[in-house]
Amino acid sequence: MEKQPIDEQWMHEALTLAYHAAKLGEVPIGAVVVHEGQIVGRGFNRRESDQDPLAHAEILALREASQYLKRWRLTGCTLYVTLEPCPMCTGALVNARVDRLVYGTTDVKSRINHQVDSTAGVLAEESSAILKAFFQKLRH
């Protein structure tokens, strides 16, 4: 999608939040969620301040937007963020059904620099059964 005239205005809002994060010693990333021409969610990195690995600017902005709109599906919303989102935040955008993403600068380094050992298939049948039963009940 092409840049829209209003994009710079909203990105300025995200940059203001990034400057605020920098003053707190956080990685300077800011984000805003816009719905129908108004900001409904704001966030800036707070991982160090909150000692929370999930306190990325995007996640905090999405959370505030969901609370403001009283829904987790953020259709009709655009997220403006100063840095290209990491895989976690990209997944959150997809899960929240955000319509559009606008970001300032591209993240040139790999954001997946840590590997997690995983084990799959433990109580797989039971795990699958509870999910299937839940969604079958929803359909009826």
C-alpha cells in the first residue's frame, strides 16, 4: 500500500513516544493505533522499566486500543510504529486483525537471535481434543 498524506502526522506521534522512551533509557521505539481518525492506543518500549519481555511499544499500543475500543479484534485500525515490528509484534498484529501497518525504519538486524529448545507432542491427543470440543460447541 502506498504512503497516505496523513501517515506523517501519525508517525510524528509515534516518534514523540520514542523520544520519551529514550529519556527513560529504553530502546527508543514508539507506536500509536489509529481508528477512524483518532489515536486509540499509545505505547513505547518499557521492557527495562517494567522488567517485562512483552512490553514492546506495539504490544502496549495494541493493548490500550483493545481496552479503549472494548474489543480484541482491531479491524479498522492502523498501527504506526517507528521501527519495523519484530516477529512477536507482527504476530500480535495478525492476531488482532489490524488492517494496516506503517513503520518508520526497517530493522536490518535479525531479531531472532535466541533459540529455544522445544519438545512437541506431550499429551497431544488430550490437547487436541479439548480444542476440538470447544470449537464444536461454539458452532452449535
